[in-house]
Amino acid sequence: MAFLEIDNLHYRYDETTALDNLSLSVDRGSICALVGPDGAGKTTLIRLLCRLIAPQTGTVSIDGEDLFDVATPLTDRLGYMPQSFSLYTDLSVEENLRFYAGVFGLTGSAYIEKRDYLYTFSRLGPFAKRRAGALSGGMKQKLALSCALLHDPELLILDEPTTGVDPVSRRQFWAILDDLRRAGVTIFVSTPYMDEASRADRITCLFSGQRLATGTADEVAATFIGSILRIDGVADADRLARLDALAGVTAQRFGAGVHLYLPSDMSADEVMPRVVELGIPRSAITERTPSVEDRFIQLMSGAGESEADNV
Amino acid sequence: MSDSAVEIRNLTRRFGSFTAVDGISLDVASGEIFGFLGANGAGKTTAIRMLCGLLVPTSGLGRVAGYDIMKESERIKRSIGYMSQKFSLYPDLTGRENMQFYGSAYQMSSTDINRRIGELIEQLDLGDFVDRLTGSIPVGWRQRVALANAILHEPSIIFLDEPTGSVDPVYRRSFWSLLYALAEAGRTIFVTTHYMDEAEFCERISIMDAGRIIALGRPADLKRDHEATTLEDLFVDLVDGKGPRA
């Protein structure tokens, strides 16, 4: 049995079904990324996992124990880092840590030891006296993460942890998550960014309360239906329209180029001459490996329509 | 009007003994989509404030929308649009009311304001969302309304500061298709982002570190020249390990 088992979870707000018989399992010591559009049920799922609300039907177990059984101790097993910065901005880094340690009953030398350990990986030690409100975005997130880790949780739930954080700080943040995973912590992280989701062991795409796909980044990307050609060089509106008008093909501008989405029954060799006919040099056309994001967009766009194989 | 929307040379801004922007030079063509990247604290915000006419450079020279960056900041302010995901809209006003407010702040006539609102509802496909409180609509739609607000006065350059934080890739792509349409109509798009998959949507990007521009070019060319697989690898390789960073 996986460390976190979600089985047929159903949650309804009055008329709206937020989670529709969702099942999902996350292995101990792995990172699961949760992606999905606004209203997919991500926040509801996180609130359920934090036991802030209870489902109408379905079960969740953590290490074999029923999460919704009030007798199951949860607080000391679960760490939660909310999306919005929720620490005390008028307290210093150190004061925030000490406050949260107190909440979890961590005092004296046990606290000092834990604090110093957290400083080594967050590199926040030199900023211990700085007010939390005056930290950079990346430092704030590392402080929030540190506060969520004070009590050594086995399950860590992160809600869009790196929004607004620059790539260097984000990479440091994820290096910390990798360390925690190696130490056996199970991590559940929601994110709107596919490059971030791709760092997780498994990605789960949620849509309308249902699970549309689960797998490693490569596995999810590999389920892309059709293929993609990239044409380098900025297309004017006219050329883009002519590319888009090619039978069966969808053209989308993408940076300094255009992506052509081909349906599964059409080969690149078939399309290439038709593109060259439009005056585009063969050397400007390359085949692009579909990304998780390409597949995600395909899933989302197809989910509400009957033609699921159109991009 | 010149072919360059942004044309700056050795632009520098010091605050006391601290040099926030250290002699940057940059040309952005009209109708170009330019990504302005950098770590937190690299000097991006200071540079953008100078480009928007909000902060006078310590030294250097340049033109934005054809106007002198040292002397014509008021004209620059009228020629640019600015959108930030964080605070561009009043949440207690509807999209329409936000635009009416900003339009009058730009001293547009009410006839012009209403004409533009009509055009933007159609162009950005705002639908009913324009008449709902901006604080109560989904983030993706709020961003569209914020974009409408920023381009109400038909600026030739649009500055977007992390425009698509917290939205899913479908929303993000549809937002970018709006930006591409604006660029094709001749507007210049100047965007900052921390997400490298979004940076890939730009024609050219620059990376700023410690007040200087340390890389400039098309994403594909930069990756090739630096033998980096992804823009993020490139960014981290160039920026990391250059002094204390927590």
C-alpha cells in the first residue's frame, strides 16, 4: 500500500462537484505534482488532505491509517505550506521559527538543534534578524518551508510554493525538496507551471474534479496525440494564416517561430513539402518532441469537447 | 516614429553608493516581443521604472517610444501601458469601471473611453466578465481585464510585469495569443517573467544580473551558444554562484 492512498474521494459544495470519485496514490519518499486549471479541484483536495473539510464519500489513508478518523493524529505527521505568505511579517526570521516551534511544542536545545539544521539548507542563517516582511520572494518561501518542517512531518503539502520566485531560488528550493525526499518525506505539490511539475516523480492532471492523467513527465508527454513541427523565424500574420489553413494542421505562434500541430494520421514527411511550398526553407523546420505542457493543453482543450484528438 | 521602441545606451542608476543598474544598453524594435529576465534583486524593476519614465537615470541616454528618457518622462508615461499581475486593478470595481477610471486618469474623453472599452471587449473577448467585480472573477480573466486596462489609451509599448503568475498553461497560451496579435498590430511587448517556459514565448530575451545585462538574444540562439538544454539551465549557469544569495 502506498504511503498516501486516496480512494474514490467525492466532495460537493452545494450544487458544484469539486472532486468526482478521485483515486490517487503517492509512494513514501516521492514527490507528486498536482496540476490543473482554476476550479479543477486542487484547492479542495489540499483542504481535504489537511483535514480542514471532510468528504461526502471516499477515503484517504496515510501510512495505512484513516485520515478522517479523528483518532488518527495528523498534526505531527503533516506539514503544510499555503500559497499566500502567511508568516508574521513584523517578526524576524528567527522569531517566526521560534513561534512555530512553540506551537509544535519544540523548545530549548531541541529547537536550537532543529533551527540550525534548517538554516544549513535554507541558507537563512545570515538573515536571522531580518524582518520576514523584508525578505526577497525566494527567502520568504524558504522561511515558510522551514516553518512547515520544524516538526519533521512525514507528508509535506505545498500549494504553489514558488510563484513569483526567480529561477535560481526556485532551483535551490527544489534542491531542498530533493533532500527531503531522500530523507523519506512524501511531498504533494500543486503548481501551475509544467517545468516545475516535471521535476516531480509523478504528475497528476486534475480537471473538473477528475484525474485526467498520471505518470512521470516523460510518460505524460508521450501520450501526446499527433506530432509537432517547429518553424523558426517570426511569421507575419499572413504566413501564420496560410500555415493554419493547411488541411488538418493547426498553427500557433510560439516565440520567434511557429508550432504546427499535426493530427496522428498525418506524418511530418507529408506536411513538410506543403510547408516548403509556402516559401519556408526546409532548414527552418524541425520536429519538436511534445512536452508535458503540450499534452496538458491537449487534455484540457479536449476534455470539454467530443473531438479529444484535436489540439 | 523611429523603428526602435526602446533604445538605451549605458543606462545607469545609483542609489547612494549602490549601483542598481550598471550601464545597460538595449534596442527593442517596434512590434517586437521582448523578455526581460533576471533574478530577484538583479535591477530589473529599477530598469523598468526608468524605461517607464518613473525614475530618472543617473547617467546614460536613450529613447522610449521616441521620447528622451532624461527629459521627456511625461510623454513616455502617456505612450506606454503597464500591467502587473499584482496591483493593476481595483478589486471592488468592475472591469468596465476600472477602465473608465484609468481612462479619465489619462484624460481621455468619455466618448473615447467608451469606444475603446467596446473595442477591447471584442478584441480580448472579455464578454460578461467586464461587468463583474474584478476581485470576484477567475485569475485568467482578471489578467485579460488588466491587459485591457493597460492598453486602453492605445500605448505603443506595453510593459508586462510577471503577467501570468498562477494561471494554468491553457489560460497562459490564450493570453499570449492576445500578445502576439498586439505585436502583429505594431505594439511592442516588453515582459518580465521568472518562468522560463514563458520566456520561450518571447522573440528575444535578455538576462540581467547584478545590474548588468549578461545575455541577450533569441532563446534558441542563446541555448545553442551556451550549450544549454533549457533556458532555465542557461539562466542558472549564468546567474548562480556570483555572490551571496539566500
